[in-house]
Amino acid sequence: MASGAERAGTSGTNVIAFPRSAASQVAFERQELQRILDLYGRMVAAGQWRDYAMNFEKDAASFSAFRRASERPQARIEKRPSLRNRQGMWTLFGEAGQILRRGHDLGGVLFPLERRLLKVVEG
């Protein structure tokens, strides 16, 4: 008697491996993404951002934050590991695409955005 796999016509099926190119893309680590999303949440609560997008490519990963979905991003945070030994793998871009900050540490690169959330409290 034939087995269920043979009756279904699946005997001798070839297994095809996933392409290797998908594994070589740059991505954010869990702690990096947590730090970025924490800032995003605080900016949403402050009414400055409403939407975001993430892009993962072979040589870089980026997080873009928008005031409105139909606009250019107000800020873009990019991770480019190939620049790790040069000016740092983190770059903060402004709304017009200008480089606002570069560095080796994500916290230092995010500081200009976090500074917008600081409020002076009179004592």
C-alpha cells in the first residue's frame, strides 16, 4: 500500500533553499531598535511625529520619522556598519537630507532629537 505522501504525488519533491542574499542585509539589534522606538513614542506623545518607516538594505538600515505620512521624513536615523571604523556607523539626517550628527554611539547621535523634548522647569 502506498503512503499518504506517495498518493498525493509529492514523492521525489525537490527542496529549494532560501536565497542567501536575504541574510546579508543590515538590521537593527533589539536594544538599538528599542532605543529608537522609545524616542519615537515620546515624540508622538509630544505631537511632533505621527508615522515612521524602516528600510533594511544590503549595506544600511534606516528609520525615518514623519510629521505626516505624505511628507518627507523629518528625521532619518541610519546604521551603516561599513563606516564603523571611520566616522561611526550611526548618522542622523535632517528633513532636507543634511547630516545633523554622526558617531559611534547611538545615544550621542539621537541627542539632538531628545533635546527637543527637554522642557525648562522654573523652581
